Amino acid sequence: MAANNSNELPELAELQRVIAAGGTQLQTRVVCEVQSGDLRFPVHAISLGNPSKDVPAVGFFGGVHGLERIGAEVVTAYLASLVIRLQWDSMLQRQLESLRFVFMPLVNPGGMSLGTRANPRGVDLMRNAPVSATEDVPFLIGGQRISSRLPWYRGASSGSMEPENEAVRSIVEEELFSRRFSVALDCHSGFGIRDRIWFPYAYTTRPIAHLAEVHALKEIFDRTHAQHRYLIEPQSLQYLAHGDLWDYLYLRACAEPERIFLPLTLEMGSWIWVRKNPRQILTRQGMFNPIIEHRQQRVLRRHLPWLDFVARAACSYTHWTPTGEARHQHRALALKRWYGGTLR
Ligand SMILES: [Zn+2]
């Protein structure tokens, strides 16, 4: 029987409730199991929609950092809303005919049960991929191999990736890389005062090959949700880091020139919550999660339109991804906006 200590972890219990509610409309599997002390937790992957490789795909990921519970909650809440809508929403049913969805809402259940950013082995999953920064990274936060007792530990240099990251890689390769177009959204919290949407790279200040596509996506988002509060930028504008999993997967995706894979990260700015409730700065959880119930509900509600937008954009990618001269223009505008206008 599969490991199940969900009574120890409310986020896992909620995910399993949603999986049960989705019934046969969801294809679910346990990609790996992780040990945390005496407990063992499953890492779930859930797919729905058209399994054909001819349709685009979208992937939602959360709970990579165990302290950032709100990320897992946002992804699970979006899956829960799809499960309810499956029962009555014919527009969703039509969307599912032309889109593949994949969800991994709780990538690091062991870390979440321990209340740590890292996994139970002390490895920061976002510093663990085999990619090293080509420019200077900030001390410790950029990733370190000094000790697993210090934060931002990358894992041993010769080692393969941690099982949680291998689970993400296998799902991304199977469900996203097998299609011509896909988007991944990984939900985090705790950086700064603004809600941010980051795209690669983290390992270099150089722009990605699909800068035009990211810029075009930003443009349709700005036009569709004119009042949105997100700051969209390459992660390298904030800090560089070794071992970013999405850098690694993006670089792998680029090996096939026809394929477009856009990995995005939602960074929910927790300082908004801390500012409204300064006492929560005194708790570790409080730095990364809204503590007051009504505020948590508001955070969940605020981000669901962005997740839904990403799914719609993936589904309709042929209508907005630029080609020819338009692609050159998008790239030039993006270089100007984010990279000081340098043509590279
Ligand atoms: Zn994080």
C-alpha cells in the first residue's frame, strides 16, 4: 500500500480530497515517495484533458519549498475549481479537448511536514539541478555546498538530483516536452513586497531564446487584465543562483528547436501580509504565508485568475505566439525592457 501520512499534513489531505472528488476524470499517480523521519509521504501527479501529443499542455507546480504552504494551496485550489467545473461547465469541457493539464501541487511534502524550505535531506530543491551560474551569485542564497545545515544547500556535487526533482523532471518530460508548446507555472512565496512572475534564467543575466514568446504572453496578459498587479521579469534581475530546476529543464527543452517550453514562477510577495500583520514576522511560517484566515482566502482568490489565464494562453498559443517580423519586434522590445536594450 502507498505511503499515506496525510493526517500529518493538511495540504496533502486536501489534495487527496480533491483527487478523490475528481474521480475517473483525473489520471493520478504517485511519482515518488519521500521519507521524513518516521513518516512517508507520496508525491502526487494529476493529469486531465486530452492525452494526445498534438495538443498543447500546461503544468502547475507548488510546494517545492516546504515553508511556502500557500503555493501548494493555490495550485490545489485551482485544481479543486476545475474538478467542480467539470460537473457543469461546457466551456471547460471544450477547453479540455484541446489542452492537457498536469498538476504537482505538493512537490516537497517532507519539507512541508518539517516546516523547512529544504527537503528532509536538507537540500534546497531550487538549488539542486546540475546548472552552475556563469556569473557571481550572492553568498549562500545563490546556492552553497558548505553544509546541508545551512540554507540554500545544493546537494553533493557528484550526486544526481533529489528524488522530488527527478519526479518533476519525469513528469515535465513526459507531459510537457512531448508537445510542441507548453507552459509550466511553479508557485512560490516569500520574496519582497510585490507579486512577481519570473521567467528564466537564474544562472545567467543573458536572455532566454524564447524572450519574444514571454514578451508576447505579457502583452496579452496586460491587455486582458489591465489592472493586474504582477511584476513580470527575468529572475536574473533580482539575483542569480546555481542549480535552478527550471533553468535546467528549459535548457533541456531547447535541445529540440521546434519545441516551445515556457517555465514561469509565481513569487507571491509575502511582505504585503507581514506589513498588514507585523507580529507574524516573529514566526517562520509567517514570513512565507498569510496567517490570518480571511487574508489567506484573499491570497488564494487573487491568484486564481492568473492560473486560469496561463491555461487559456497555453490552449490558444497559436493565436498569440509571434512569428516572423513580429517575433523580432517582441524580442527587441523585451531586450529594451529587461536587458538594458543590449542586442545579444
Ligand atoms: Zn520558494
